[in-house]
Amino acid sequence: MDRIIKGIGGFYYVRTAAGIVECKARGHFRNKKMKPFVGDFVRIGIHENAENTIDEILPRKNELIRPPVSNIDNLIIVAGMVTPAPNTFVIDKLCAVCELKGIEPMILFNKTDLEDGEALAAVYRNAGFTSFAVSAKTGAGVEQIKPLLAGKTSVFTGNSGAGKSSLLNKLDASLSLQTGEVSEKLGRGRHTTRQCEIFSLCGGEVVDTPGFSSLEIEKLQTVLKEDLQFCFREFEPFLNECRFTGCAHMKEKGCAVKKALEEGKIEPSRYESYRMLYEQVKHIKEWELK
């Protein structure tokens, strides 16, 4: 099936049985306020004396707006242990969006040659996620990633400088993806990856994406307060045990989630992210997002 593997400046590169075909999107997509994404399965038109065209985008099983990709199985979140330091709120917001979209989030704490990441990886394993401490520089832990990729479409994402491209190069040196240094003054990396692009890797499809900034995190899809509790998977065993129907798990008496937090069954950093997200969305109505 024909699939978009890269998009640059209005041109889309579609992998077909006959090879890679450069295409432009037909104008009717603009009328529908729809834009082709890397990962889309499409039907294309080959034109001898004109530009080849994307004629139809087949139904998506899911999509993300940031990064703009579709038909994803795994979102692999790469967080550097130092410069930039890991931000658990950002990780948890990404995980919540994944849960809403039916995408499996996995978390890799990179640069463990500089600082140990096992304690943070354990926080996410305790919450029910696949999570490893790894080092793109030494290769420590990298072999654990390979089985996760086989037969799947996996998107690598993370803030600039976290080491996404370095990890991908470690998984397959033939990729030779450009990597960048981290600014010590600013504490963030340069955007060495300029666009989303699909590569075949470890028996699966892997998408490398541009690093995100804190501003872009603010523009991630909003998870409404009614859905938010279901986007923290470790809450699930306790949701039906709250004293009152419609419990927000904030200050209510008889809240089973808060009790589980006090008993050490829910990680404090995860609950704090839930609380912060809830405060951000508690007054937002669904119709306001349309």
C-alpha cells in the first residue's frame, strides 16, 4: 500500500511498489481543511506531463498534530537525563494524548552515561509503561529497544537535544542521521531533524521527528477533564471505588485514587501531572475546541 514517508515544502514523497514518487496534494484537500501527514496511506495519480498528485488519503486509525504523523502504533518518548533535563509533566502530557488516541507510549531516558536514569524509568514501569534507561553514546540498554519496533510504526519524539537521532543511529549506523550539540547556556538542543521521515528499521517502520520546544507542548491536543482520568492507566483499578460518582480525584472525600496515592500505589509525580492537567482544562467545554 502506498504510504507517505516524507514531506518537504509542499512536496510529499510516497513509497510505492515501484519506488519513491514525488507528489503534490490536490487542491480539494485544502477545501476540506485536511493536510497529508507522514504515515498516511494514499492513492496517487502519475502524470506524464504534470506533477504527480496525491488524490486520496485513506482513513487514518489515529493521528497526532505535533508531530504531524498518522497511523501510529508506538510513540517512543526520548528524554535526556541532562541538558536538557527530563520534564515529567511534558512526558505525562504526551502519554495522556497517546492514551486518548490509542497509541502505546514508551519512555526512554537517554544519556545515562552522564546521569543514572533508572529511578525515573522505574516510575513509568510502575505506572504500566515500557520504560528503559539507555545511552546512545555507549549503547547501554539500546538492544532492549529493537524488539519493540518489529512489525510496528513507531514515532521517536522528544525535546530538542534529547538524543532521538543519536539513538536511531545507534540502532542502525547506516541511517547516518544528523545530530546536534546542546547549548550549555540555553539548556536545549538545536533542531537537527527538520521534518518527519519514515525509515525501515529493526523489522518495523520508524519515524524520526523534529525536536519540540516548550511552546509546541502547549499546542498539543487538549484532553478534556471528562477523559483525563482514563488517560492515566494506573488510576483504572481505583476509578469505580470512589465514594461519589463523577469524582475529579482532586479534593473530594472518599476518593479511591487519592487513597491509592497516599498508600504508594500511584507515583506522586504522575498524580501531580494529572492535577496540573486537570487545572488547565477544568473550564474547557468540548464545543470550544471545534
